[in-house]
Amino acid sequence: MESAELARHFEKLLGATPRIFSAPGRVNLIGEHTDYNDGFVMPSAIGSHTQVAIAPRADGRLVLHSRNFPETFEFDAGNLPRQRTGAWCDYVLGVATVLAQTGFPAAGASILVDGRVPIGAGLSSSAAIEVASALALLSIAGGHLELPEVAKLCQKAENTFVGAHVGIMDQFVSCLGKAGHALLLDCRSLRYQHIPIPPQVRMVICNTMVKHELKEGEYNLRRQQCEEGVKVLSQWHPGIKALRDVSAEEVERRQGQLSPLVYNRCLHVVRENQRVLDGAECLKKGDLPKFGELMAQSHRSLRDLYQVSCPELDIMVEAAASLPGCYGARMTGGGFGGCTINLVHTDDAPAFAARISERYQQKTAIKPDVYISAAVDGAGASAGLLPVPA
């Protein structure tokens, strides 16, 4: 829904003229499950957005509507719930709660959410709604936060309120993405660079239509396994705080002291960190074939060492391998379903999208959604809130 149409719908539904804030989803080119290990990632913001329309209310109520879900929720803005409800509103409610803890108490407001980032596809629909909601709520509170602080606040809301122990990557690129670029992010220091994506390339995102849930279970388990690895490795490397602080050689040297499962998890993370740094250099040089090799290594590692792939993701990656114009393919996102990311020559992208859809359907009897996207600006740039550094 375009902003003007969303505004008209808001006015018809709620009788007020809103302000509208937009935040994009993201696709991660390389660097999976490294963010919560203080490592490196390289995502891009994509052309699918969530919009949040907001207008103040005089009655002190926070009323939440969605274009995607039928339920409406209403709360006392001065006494917000401390625990999640288990519904879609948790992403907005969590942000409002953390904002209040940060010194920006919630004011009465009507909110209408229109999410166009596919849910459960691994494209970070959660970060998009969190970032757009944070900017909207700050506008009502009359407050201002620098965009890196907005990202950290949204991550905290998802960690502490929603209950998903995600890293900073999704919220950060949703805030600070830049058109035509990937974002190389150091998840410890939050230093970042915008890395140009060669203009002859498009990102083709293939949704397996297998949905995953990250807030429970396997995602959090992987994080625990990495923490266990750090605890064991710190006996020989006392200064380490995360897997970011050890090399692949050091992990390999301590294989006998780690359980086989924890060893595999650690080995994926430390090698993936290096792949991100190598991948950034490839993009700077325009070496797309080498970048594609790194993507293939990443997918094999996620499949075999980190064990977060699934048959449908593997089939989709295999289907891309021999298609004209494809430089590389891998699963993207948390795993257990969701999407693959493919870097494809612009001229070949439409034919690639049609052919990979056919191949996937032949193997799985599932019709995938396929999106062709360039890298777009993050919420801060599109909202005019803060210049995005070069």
C-alpha cells in the first residue's frame, strides 16, 4: 500500500490525519549467525517495507491496528504490559515498553501497521515493524535518538519483550541501509561501511514458502551452544568474550576439548566471519565469481556444521547453480526455511526468476515467491531523519 493510500485508509478508519514511517526488510548477502557472536555481517536493505501510520490521541490510550491481522489491541499508554501477549502487537508493544524505560514514555496514539515484508521468510519483517514503530512513537513523544541507538533499542525490544535472542544486524540495516550498497557491519563496535554492489547485479530472493519460528527453540539453542564454546575456549584464551575473538585455527586446535556439536557450531562462526571480510573485498574489486564461491561455502557450512538449512532451502540453492547469469546462491536468514539469496546479472534476472521457480516446483510441488530487488535506503534515509554516511 502506498503512503497516500495508507493515509486515506487511516483517516477513514480512525478519523485523523497520520504521519507515516517506513522501514525496509533485509537480505543478508553473507555472514549468518555471526551477529550474536560479536562478528561481521553484510546485509542489504530490500524493497519490501513495513509502514506505520500514527496519530496522537487525547485519551491516553495506545490503540494498535494492522492491515495484515484482524485483531485490534488497546492499552493504557501509561501502564503498558510487562510481558508479551503472543500476538502481532508484541513488536510494537515491546518497542513502546523499551522506549519508556529509556526515558520516552508512551503517549496516547492510534497506530495502523501495514507490513509488506513477507512474514516467516527470513527477511526480517520483525525488524521492519520495530524500526518503523520506534520512529513513529518517537515522533509522538517529541524525542530523538540517533539511528544506531534506534537499532539497539529495537534489538532490545525483540530480545527482552518478544523473547527472540537476535543480534543487531536486522535492525541496524533497516535503519542505515544505503541504495546500491551492502552494509559491512562489525556487530561489536557497530562500525560500518557501505560496500558498493556492482550495478550489473540484482538480488533475486527466492522464498521456499517454508516458514520458520525463531523466537523459540533452535535459534536460541544455537546461541547457547556458541556460548558454551566460548566458555570452554576461554580456559586457553582467557581474554575472549565471544567467538569473534578466536580464529579457525584456535578452534581446530581445541577440537578434543569441545563436544562434536559445539565444535561444529564454533567452526562455522569463525570461518563465516572471515568469509564476510573476504566477501567485502570481492565486492570492492567487482570479483563476483569469487563472491559466489564464498556464498557456496557459506551455504554448505550452514547446512553441515550449523545445521540450520532444510531440504527445501538446499533444493532451491541447487536449482540456481547452473542457471545463466547466477554468480552465487545461499540460504539467508536464521534458517529452517525462509529464503535463498542469489546474485544474478541484471539482464538474466527475469529469466532466472522464472526458471528457478519452475525447477523448485518440479522438485517440491510448492510454488515459491521470487523477488527481484536492488539494495535500497534504510528507514533513516527515507524518512529524512539523518544523512546516511558515505
